[in-house]
Amino acid sequence: MARLHLFWLKLKTYSQTAGGRVAKNATIGKIVALILFGLVAWDLRRDVVRIEAIEVPRALSDNGYTSSVAGHRLHDALNVYADQATPAGDNNGTNFNSSWGFITADDANLNSNLDLNIAARDELPDIVVPQIGLSLGAIESSIRSVLPTKGHAISGELTLRDSKYALRLRIDGRQVFSSEYESENPDELMTKAAPAVMDNIMPSVNAMAQYRVRNEEGLLKADEIIARCDESDINVQEAYILKGNHALKDHDYAEAEKMFAKANRINPKSAIAYNNIGVALTALANQENVERDKGKLDDAMSQYKHAIAANPRYALPYNNLGLLLVHFDRINEAILQYGIAIQVAPKYMLAHWNLAYALQKKGSFGEALTEYRAAIRYTTDEEQLATLHSKIGDLFRERPGENDQLENAIAEYRRAIEINDYSWAHHNLGLIWRSQGKIDDAIAEFRNAIRLDGKNETMMESLQQALEAKEAGAM
């Protein structure tokens, strides 16, 4: 989720005593002043959005809703809006068959595409520096007048008329939002203002939030950003990533690769861009002839490794690299990559899932069961839950020399059916009934599976075999 990070500067004050301590504290005061000067100068040079004074009427201030509170409420509203830039539960990825598992271009629970800095005006304590006689506010104003600063300054005011509030906000002195006297709750106005503010301080976040509501609107915003902003602007990179993720969603993998490559050229150190290029290349190889197009898979592997080098704390490329290693039957190496992904992000559900599959493939059934159970803990998506329970059912059903595990398998398949009426749970439950000679029960389950997935050749073949077995038994 995108977050607007708030930076707090915590400083100790020094008291002066009589006698010999004065000279010592004078020295301390000068040291502190130099340190504070450096910190303030560094802060002002950062590309940081600052919330300056948001004036409030006295009626609000007297009730504790001061100018400082107003700034923090705007900060919170911007955070909430930024969070909407990543749709919950949407991995923006491609779901391949069980030999590939899941490949994700992004994951709302793990990493943000954005790193926005925003600070409320009152976060620099307005204390007086010993022996200098100036407040930090005065020092800051002096530095601001001579330093070339980056970022934006947000200011504005809440006004009151007939028990209703209006809000005006400016960025660098230019008005970007104005409301009528329409709300009894000033926080509602902060929420209403968030899109307009975000469109000015980080338009790519606004595009992503718009995309969540309506894809077309978000893509139009992305095109506007690309057209009007300098090529080196981080917003342009994010716009290309948004367009690339949309292309992935539409299974247009060649277009996705092109968009991610453009994002990567803007910021060659972008782990997200490298990872997503790898996703697109892997998807292209899967769409085409994988054996013939091994070069794309090798290139995808290289892209994932670049992503890891660019940001070792970014979990997705470890998972995606693991998937490729499984495809090349390098199971132990894949298990290592999944393990690192989980170390980086312990709640990374897909890494647990893929690790379980690799362990199952290796024959480590107990460890695989543990990882499937972990994946279940970290998702609430009904389709994923049903699939995972069905996978556990498969694990029990296929476990060599463990026929007593069939009851556990049956329970897992029934749980999957209860959660989401999962087609493969019906089918595999039917396989158990057929193996036990319960042909009518098997036929019923195969028909349920085909009801849910009518074009699946495996399911149709299983039904045909069961019908033939029933016919042969009747003769």
C-alpha cells in the first residue's frame, strides 16, 4: 500500500545552570545549533511535501481542532487515498497452471510502488536554541530563503458559516481545491480534497486510485502524465508501470514488457520494473512455446536477479525466480528463493503456497502441509482458500503408503467445495469414490466438476471413464 511517510525530528533541550556550567552549556548550545542547522538544511533540501499552516476558525481551535490537528487530518486523508492506489486482493499477476503456480507483478500486502514523503509543519519543534536566541522556526525561514528547495508546500484554511465549514487548499501558493460551506465535519472536507491535492503532489498515485474505481479513467490519467511530465519524472515511471500492469491483466504480455521496459529506462534501479519485466517475459514464454522460447525464460530469470540486486528487501522477485527454477527442475534452489521471500515478508501467501508445491514435488510431505496451512492463514480470498484446501486434499490423497489419509483428503475436498464450490475438489473427490468402487458417487462429482468447468478435457474424460465403468458393471 502506498503510504505518505511522516518524519519526526526528536530533539532534547538543554537547561542552563549557574556558575561553571554556563560556559559548558554555551559550548553545547553552539554544537546543538550547528547540528540543528544541518538537520533543518538537509530536511529542506529533500524532495518532501510539507503541510504548512492550515488556518482554522476559533470555534474549532477552542475545541482542540487546531491548525496542527488540521494538518495531520489532511495528512491522514492523503494516506487513505494513497492506500486506494493498490486494490486489495489484486495481485496484478498471471495465474498459470499448477506447474508454474502463481506469478505476481505486485502484491498489495507486501510492497508499495510509491515512496512519498510528507511532513506536517509542526513536526520541527519550535524550541529556542541555547546561546543563539533564535527558534528553529526562524532558522528554518532563513535557510529556506537561501537554499534551492524541492518538493511542495501545502497551505490553506477552514472557514465557518452557519455551522458549516468550507475548505481551501493551496500548493506552493496556487489554489488546488475549494469547497462550498457544505459540511459540519471538517474531516469530510479533507477526504474530499485528497484527490485534487494528490493529483498535484503525486499524480501517479491519483491515476492508480482512479484506476481502481474505473480502469479507463486511471489509464487516461497515466497517458496525461506521460504526455505532460518530464521523462525523468518518477510519476512517468509509475504511469508506465500502471499501463504495464493493465496490459498484464489483459494478457497482452508484449505490451506489458514494453511498458515495464520504459519504466526501467527512467529508473534503472527500480526493482519493481525489473520484476515486472520478468513477469511479462515469463508470461510470453508460457503463452508461446516454452521449450522453443527458452531465451525469454533465461532473460526473465536475469530480470528477477536484477530486481533482487536493486532491492534485496523486495520479496516478489525471489518468489518469481523460484517459479522459474522449479520449471527447470532446480527444486532445491527454488526452495531457497521461496524461503528468502518469506524471510523478507513472512505473510507472503503466494511464497508459502509455491514453497509448499516445491516441497511436495521434492517428496517432503510434512513440510509441504505446513506451508499450505501457512498460506491458508494469510489469505481470506475464497477462491484461493478453496484451491489451497483442495491442494492439501491432493497431498493426502497422493501420499505414498498412507491410505489411511484418504479421510483427511475427503475432508479437505469437502471444505473446498463448501468454501467456493471448487471444480477440482469435486473432480478429485470423484477420483476417490471411483477408486473405492462408488461409481454413482464418482459420476455425481465429475458432473459437478463439469458444471463448473465445462470445457475441461480431463474432467470430461474422468466422467466418460466412470460411465463406462458403470455400464460394464451392469452388463
